[in-house]
Amino acid sequence: MTATLIRLAGAIVAEDPGVSSNASGLPGLGQLRSIVGAMLTFGLVACVAAVVISAVVWGFGANSGNPHVAGRGKTGVVVAAGAALLIGAANAIVTFFSGVGATV
């Protein structure tokens, strides 16, 4: 009885439901893409500002002999650069994992 249920469940999971993403399924999808693109631009501009501010803090900390402030500036530069990397690669990351998920 249990083996039959397991085989039946495996057959149900193995069936492809035939659902895929499409570009015309929702109204307002074009506007949503425009908004997300603007958010990407805003995020990158914020990262540039964060790099500049963190570099200034790093410089002031280094010139004033304050290693704590200089360390915070270094951390800010690295975090802002990492955030810019993730924002810039967001589309490629999602596309990659969507492709991997489609093959499962």
C-alpha cells in the first residue's frame, strides 16, 4: 500500500504542469519594469555617494590618527562597492537562478 502511494506521488511530481512566465500576463508590467529600473539607478547613485562619503571619512580618520574612524571609512567603501556589485548584477543573478530552477 505504501509503495503504491510513493509511486503515485512520484508520478504526480514528475508531471510538467505547463506553466511558464510570460510578458503579457499582467497589466502594468511595463510600468513595473520601468519602476524597478529607476530603483536600480537610484541604488547605484546611492552607492556612488556612499563610496565618496566613506572615502572622505577614511581620509579624515587616517589624517587625524584615529584608526577607528579610518576603519569605519574602509568598511563603508567595501560595503558600498559590494552593494553596487549586487545591484549591477541583480538581473543576471535572477536570470541564472531562474534558469537553474527551470531545470529542476
